[in-house]
Amino acid sequence: MSPFHHLLANNLVANITNYTVWFALTFWVYLETRSVFATGMIAGVYLVLTAGFAIWFGSLVDHHRKKRVMLGSSLVSFALYAASLAILMAAPEGAMADVSGVFLWLFIGVAMLAVIAGNIRSIALPTLVTILVPEERRDRANGLVGMVTGIGFLTTSVISGFLVAWGGMTATLAFALAFTAVAFAHLAPVRVDEPRAESHGDGPHLPRRIDIAGTIAVVAAVPGLFALILFAAFNNFLGGIFMALMDAYGLSLVAVQTWGLLWGFISIAFILSGIIIARTGLGKNPLRTLMIVNLIAWGVCCVFTIQSSIVLLTAGCFIWMLLGPYAEAAEHTTLQKVVPLERQGRVFGFAQAVEQAASPLTAFLIGPIAQFVFIPFMTDGAGAEAIGDWFGRGPERGIALVFTLAGVVGVIATTLAFNSKYYRQLSRAYAGGAEPVPA
């Protein structure tokens, strides 16, 4: 088994662990509080922390051995999971059902920090693809990375639903502690041959710093690369709606165990997508593939909640998940070709920070907006009167309307991006193998 495949397997274990906590926390908080506002805030906390730490994580990846930072992320996650379990055990009875209570939000914050600590792996792994995989096979390797993510989602969704139903967050955190330890023990003896973790611009006489200005200069040197990152950020702006409202919408239709099993089935799409990419690649122009799959995905978003149907919802989510790895693999393959290796950690971190920065605004706003505007609008308001006869009435139809509107906006934005000069510039840069200004 090659080091790359060991790293994939190790990331699979870590992803399952961290995603399980994230899914379970959202399920559990909604079932405890019945508050869409609270689930929206969880999504917002996750995205704020992701964006806030991404550039620093990228700097750590560039300045240290990739394997070492991955091991460090496991140690930090383990400590924070232990702390969150202690908070849960110390909380007074009923405190975790109080949306305005300190204990609930302290617990959420510490648990989410543990999950976020694992995000450094999502920055380190693409740089290891650059190191360990020849250029002509990187799109396929990125497909395998997407497949591993899909397997993680499949396993996670099933595990988290049953863990919450069986033992709540106590069982979930015990699971997280055990498998975080397993991930550390597996990775420690794996040998990974890496170049010295020192960029050209950060010699021995210079401090190892985050260097945002230098990273921006590298991104700006590639025509159209900023536009790609901003386009992904806009997609995530709309995607924040899914993070904030999808679980509340699904749980309004089915029980938590069923919802977990459904996501297990839906996540098979991630695996299928990864297998297809690993066999066929992304074509000569990964950016064209990115735009096409976005058009399809947002088109599906327009209609997959148009009626109150778990079958329609499942089909729409399956297509959405099938196309997701294509978008991520296309972006990673582009960055791996046009960004110098010694800067890739910081550029991947910068991209993650910018792309995720838009989503917290959506996640924080959409929970209250859905709760106090769209849900009343479609329950007994003007919307229920105007379109309720065919669209449906009730709280879940208010959430459904938000998804439909997001899909319409997404189709319009992708069409504009597909026809922009920035798309043509970056396509030419990728085709010509353009190298940015040296770091």
C-alpha cells in the first residue's frame, strides 16, 4: 500500500470522526430545542471558524511537514473532544435545551473547534497530491480524494443518526475520542517523503509567517484565479442555506434515524462520482467541467423541494452530491498546476478562507429569516394564499421556498461566470501551463 493510499485511508477515518460529530451535533440540537435558529447558528459557527483558521492552517502546512501537521490536528481534536464531553457532563439538567443558555453555546463552540482542527487535513492533502502524484494523473487522484470524502459522508450520516437516537452526544463524543486516537496511531508510522517545508520566500533568515500579501500576489499573478475563488465563494454563499436549513427540512419530513439512513444512501453519489473521476479524469479543461456541473446542480436546486416529498428531496440531494466532487476536483487540479508547491498550502488556505467567508453570513442570517419571514409567509401569510394550493403550506414549505429561490440565483450567477472574460483567461492559463510569478 503506497503512502498516498495510507493518507487517503487515514483521512477517511478522521473525516468520519469529525463529520459524525458535526452531523450529530446538528441533529441533537434540533431535537433538543426544535429551533431552526439554533441549527443555523451551528452552521454559522462552523463556517466562521473554518474561514478564520484557514489561512493560518495553510501557513502551517507550508512551513511544516504535512504529515506532522496532520498528526497535530488529531491531538488537538482529541483534547477538544475531551473538553466538550466534560462540559456536557457538567451541565445542569435542562441546560442543553435552553437556546439562550451559556452551557449549550459553550458546548457547541468547543465541539466545533474540535471538528475545525481536522480541517487542516483538507489543506494538507491536496499539497500531498502534488508531491506524490504525477501531474497527468492528479485529476484522477483528486477524484479519489472526493471518493474518500463520499465514503466518509455515507458512514457518518448513518452513524450519527443512530448515535443520537441511542446515546445522544455522550455516545457521539466517546466515538470521536476513540477514532481520533485510531487515526493518530495509524498515521504515526507511515513514511512520507516530502521536500523541506520551506518556501523560497521564507528563507532561514526570515520568520515563518502567514504572509497574506505574498499569497495574494501569487494568486493575482494567474489571470482569472481570483475570479475562480470568488465564484466558489458565491456558490458557498448560497450553499450556506443548505447547511443551515437542510437538516431542519429533512427532519420535518422523517425521523432522525431515517434521515441518517437517507444521507447514507445519498452519500453513495459521492463515491460514484469519485470512481468516475478517477477513471475518466476531468477532461482537457477542468474549468468547463466546473461550470457545467454548477449549472446542473443549481437547476436541480430550483425544483427538488418544489413539493413536500422525501423522494423528490432524496433524488435532488443525490444529484447534488454526485456533482460536488467534480467542482472540488476541478478547482484543486487547477491550483495544483498553476501555483508553486511551496505556496500551495497558503493558497489552498486562502481559497478556503475566502470561499467560506461568504457562507457564515448566509448561515447566520437564513435561520432567523426562515424562522420569522419565510415560514410565516408560507404558513398563513401572503405566500400561502398566493401559491399554497400547488406549492403547499406550512413551516417546511417556507424552508422549501428558500431552496427554490437559491437555485434560481445560482443558475443566473453560473451563466454569467461561464460567459465571463475571467473564465476564458484562466482556461488559457491552465491550457498553457502558465506559471505564476515565483514565490
